[in-house]
Amino acid sequence: MTKAKFKNIILVCIISLVVLFPVFTSAEVLFGQDYQQSLHKYINQADTSVTMAMYFIYPNFEDEDNPINQLLDDLVAAQKRGVNVKVVLENSKFNVSRAAYQFLKENGVNVCFDTPFGGFKGKTIV
């Protein structure tokens, strides 16, 4: 599957969930520690899939308390317990997200960069 096709499938799924099933969907706007704790909780509770699109992920593997490291560890743990994990990163931030990309890829997570022709400047997790 090409990266562009993968990105399109993710976008169609997100739009379908929001447009076709508004009764069953909800969204939370979270900041700081609330965001990190909720993300940790929901990824660890996932039993079917986690689909994530992020502008960039910048880990610091030397800092054990870095919340980005916890995010990456949670995604890998979900993949290892049989959850279908997919991550799309912004291509324009390739150099910033390269370490996260390599870590996820080496641990079996389906991760890719979006096309260089589009720009996604957000965070979406389904």
C-alpha cells in the first residue's frame, strides 16, 4: 500500500466517523497533562485499533520522564497486544520525527510520512 493511499484511507475513516455516526462520536479538547493522561489511558484501553495523525513527534530517549517516550511505548505495547496501530506523520517535519518513525517502525508499528504535497498541522487520534 502506498503512503498516499494509506493517508487517504485514514482521512476517509475519520470523516466517515464524524459525518455518518455523530451520535456515537465525541471529541475532547485537552491540554498539557490532561492530554497526556487521557492519551495514555485510551491507547492502553484500545482493543481493536489506534489510528493517529500527528504534525510531529519529537522523542527524547535520554529522559525517562519525557511524555513523548510514554506515547511511543504505549503505541508499541498496543501493537504487541494485537491492536492495529497506524501512525501518519507530517512529511515537512521528517527530520524532527525521524527518531520516532524509526522507533515505531523497528517495533512493528505501521508508520509513514504523508505526501510532500499536502500539509497536515494537527493531532488526530481515533
